[in-house]
Amino acid sequence: MAAVAARRCGRGSGIWRRAWWRGVASNARGEAVPAGKSGLASWVPVVGLEIHAQISSNSKLFSGSEVQFAAPPNTLVSFFDASLPGTLPVLNRRCVEAAVMTGLALNCSINKKSLFDRKHYFYADLPAGYQITQQRVPIAVNGSLSYGLCIDNKMSQMVTKTVRIKQIQLEQDSGKSLHDDTRSQTLVDLNRAGVGLMEVVMEPDMCCGEEAAAAVRELQLILQTLGSSQAVMAEGQLRVDANVSVHHPGDPHGVRTEVKNINSIRFLAKAVDYEIQRQIEELENGGTILNETRAFDSRLGCTVPMRDKEGKQDYRFMPEPNLPPLILYDAKSLPANMNHQQVVNIDWIRERLPDLPSVKRAKLVEQYEILPEHSFTLLNEEGLTVFFENVVKQTQMKPRKVIGWILNDLLSYLKQRSLTVKESPVSSFLLADLLNLVEKKEISAAAAKQVLAELWKGEGKTPLEIVKEKKLELIQDQKELEQICQLVIDGHENEVDESKTGCLIGGHISGYGDKGRKSKSSKQVNWPGTKRNPWTLQSCSGEAIIREEAVRVVTRENHPSVYRKRMLGSVWFTANELWCLHMQHWDYWLFSSSTMS
């Protein structure tokens, strides 16, 4: 049973799975946890999610009040939102269509007849004392969500996992309570009260924080692609409640706790892993798990208790008397004399679904011949796919090389400066212009990186202007190169004699050549005493450049790191990588000056 339980967490996310085989459980940081008195330390974590996504709509779910983030407090509140006597709800058509669209994208069955219910609880930011939701018959049921999961945090090793979707329901959001500890007051802002939400309820098919985070990220991409929700977690448009429990293999599920209102994917992974570890330690020490609601404290990195978990009976669900059943139609059931503007047609929405992220990734891989893991990165960063495609359209460089520049150089700069793709000072046009200079062999790759660093300053210069200003053009004159090479050879006769005897000193000579011509050569030089030597005067400190023919035998299996660089379009490899390749495949030397000296 331990093996069966281990497989539930997947090959890559098994924080607890890997520890089970050693007879101990491990915590969220991967550290071992000693077994309890029973000596049995194998645990099966169970994680289910409830995700509240704010619907992209100009008005609220049951009133005409505007929806706007960060508006002045209590300026977007209608009489119905404030629950004044005599006010009645009017259902927002846009919210219904968004829920149907989301349900179809998540492979759900759409209920042609769904019902609204009142869920009673008493908070200061809920004026009516109840929330209108869909408990009994929601708008969509029985779906699934597939998502990619990295194995041991390696993008090159991914597996596809699936979580079942129990239901999607429409419901109102509550207001917001602002606690002023200094004055011992709680202030209420009702701007958010009545905003339309979709609650996506996932079955407990996950078993760690990494899986939960991956599933939510994929859902976020789907919602943003559909336009049914902007799903900006920093603005509270996507909030996650995580239900967590642990049990021994073969035992019934344990008592679950609910970690409420997690507003970050990174915090979600941390909260789930911490809560799993907390429950394991509690049970190992002879304690019990309470059915309670907890919150995640991001500063302390732990969950803290909030209140006892209310059972269904506490909510006193009842049918909403002011709303009739929600009736939807498809092409077969739509009456001939019905006004199409007054109904929601499921098939009409289905026909207009855009390509989902999984389809987009497959198209990127097929069209541009990039690696699948690169397609994930392109879609995970907002606006990066469009940026990449714009660069490809404007440059002569192959897409496999372009993706390397974007992921290794552009994206790293953005991350270092906490910028989004839209905020990048280097536009797709400028990057394409720079890559064209490299592709035409007017500058070297090393020089292009210098130009890119200048472009980040945002001074309005073009790549060509920077190249001329910094004098980074490549030397194209063969005679001039031969003169430089001859000067180097004449000045290092001992090294040349050693190379003729088979000693590995070519990297030294190449380094001296670099100093002689300031890394501006585009020509390849065959040094004395070597056979088909792939060194060039483009080598730089710690790395060497290698012709494309030299990596033709490289595969993902025999040289993973070199293979990834090759697929990125890189021709730069470390000395260790080159030496390893030489020992296995070639009869000529591949090394650089840094580690062979």
C-alpha cells in the first residue's frame, strides 16, 4: 500500500513519497521526520481546493453597481448590495456566460437547469446575513483539469496530471473588513459586496503543495485565456481555500483543515506543505487534528488557527425565493420562436471558445520546433508568447535560437528588475534588430550581450548605433586575422611546440588570440598540430564556441545539459561539457582555457 500511496503524489512532487521508501516521513523542506512510537511513518497527504475567481464583468452579479478595483470605500454600493428592505436581485447575463464558458473549458457537464440558494452566516461585511450561491444544483459539474508538473523542479522533466472538477457555481462575494488595531475598530467596505464569483471545487486528487500550485496556475491561465476572469491574485481576483488531511495507507481519510484565502501561488505551495507537515507531526506525537479553519501567515511561513470549521448545518441552506431556476439552452432545445438575445446558448458559447493553453503550447512546439518546457515558460509569463512571436517575425534567426535569447537573457533581466514583459525597455523590434546583426555575422554573440546590456538603459539607441559606438563589429579581413594569429604564434613558441607534441594548450593560445584582437573575429583558425580543431577566436573566458556539426550526436539521454543548450540554439559550452564530449565522441580536442590551464 505504501507504494500505491507513493504513486499518488506523482514522480516529481513526492516530498513525502521519496521519504516513504526510507521508512520516514519528511517535512515541507524535504527534511526527515522521525517515526513515532508505532514505528510506521508512511503517510498519504490529501489535498482538495476551492478556488474563487472574480468574473470579468462591468457590473455585479445581482445589481447594476460598477466593479472597480481600489475605488474609494463604499462608493460602488447599490441599495441591493447594502441589503436595504424591498430590493430584489437581477441576474447578470455576462456572469452566466462566463461560468458556462469556464465549465466547457474544464470539460464539465453544463446543467441546463440550475438553482440558487441562500447560505447563511453572520459577518459584518455581509449585510444580508446570507450569501446567494448554488449549493444544490450548480451551473456546471463533473469536469477535469490537466496540468504539467515538473519532476524534482526540472523543467526538462515534466509529467501531465489530472484533477477532477466537482462543480462550478455562481455566487456573490462579500464585503471587506478592515481591522484598525490602533483604535480597536473594524471598518467595513462594501464595494466588493455582490461582485460575481465562480467557485471552482476540485476533488481531493492532489497530495502536495507543488501539485496544488501547478493546478491553480493552469486554471489561472485558462481563465485569462477565456477572458472569464482576469485572475490577478494580487488584486484578490483569484483566492484559494485548501483542504488538507493526512492518513496512513489503507485507512480512511483523516480529519481535514481548511486554509482560507490564499492569494499567491507561491504561498499556496508553502501553506499546503506546511499544513501536511504540521498534521504529520501532530499525529506522530499522539495529538489529534481539529476540523478547523486556518490562515497562512506569509511572514512566519506557517498556518495559524482562525475558527472552528462550520458544518453544513450551520449554514442553513435554503432555496433563494427571489430568483427562479436558471434555464440554459443548446441548439437542440432552443425554441424556434425564442429571442436569442434573451437566452444563453451553450453551443453558441462552445463554438467560440479560444485555443486553451494546452493547445497553444502544442502549436508553439510544432510551429517553432522549440522544447515543450519552453512552451510552458512562454505561456506562464504574461505577454511573453506575443513578444517571442513578434521577434521571430522580424528576425532571420531560427526560432530555436531566438527562444534562447528570450529565456536566458531577456527574461533574466526582467526577473532581476521585477519588470513585466510589457514594461521591458527592450522591445521586440530592438531585440530582433540585434539578433539580425548576430545572424548576419556582423557581431559576435558575446558582443550582442554587451549591446543588450546597453539597450536595457533605455537611452533610445538602436543596436547598430551601439555597435558602432562601442566598435564591436567583427573583423572580416582574413589577412588581418592571419597577422594576429601569426603574432600570437611567434610570441609563444614554447606553447606551439607543446601543441605539436599533443599537449592540451590550445585554450591558452586561443586566449592570447582574444587579447590580440579584442574578441572581434568571425573567422575560424586551425592551430598547428591539431586535426579539425573547432576552436575559434570567438572563445571567451571559461567557455568555447563549437561548430554545429560537433553536437550532431548529442541527445537528451547522453548529454542532458549540452542537449538543452543545443535546443536553445546556443553554441557556447563549458570546458567540462566539451571535455566530456571529446572523451566519448570525437578525435579532436574541445576545451577552453579556464579549467584546462
